[in-house]
Amino acid sequence: MMRAAYMAQELLTTFTDDVHGVTLVPSEVSGRYTISVDHEILFDRKRDGYFPEIKALKQAVRDKVAPGKSIGHSDR
């Protein structure tokens, strides 16, 4: 849960004007981690087979909510 909270904080900080909230929902299945925007799954740990790096996660969210927006060092 700590990693999820960290990533939620990063997304809210990076997308202040583009994301209006982040909901953390504990899973009944241990190790489950899914990121979705408007019901579209951007990342699923089980499907993708790994845990995302914050850079890749920010890029995926940016591409969905604010295409073309610069996200600074995460764009490099």
C-alpha cells in the first residue's frame, strides 16, 4: 500500500490540473495492482508481469489525460 500511496501522490502532484482524484482500492487478491483512467486499464501487474516505474506510469497517464503535456524529467 505504501508504493501505491507514493504513486498516487506523484500523479496528483504532476497532473494537478488534469486529474481530479486518485482512488486506492485494496484488493482481495494479494499483489494485485491495476491503474485505470475512466475505466480504461493502463497498467495491470498481473497482465503486464511487472510493477511499473513511476516514469512509465506518468507517461501512460499523461498520454491519456493530457497528451502533449511536458512532464519534465520523466519525459527523458
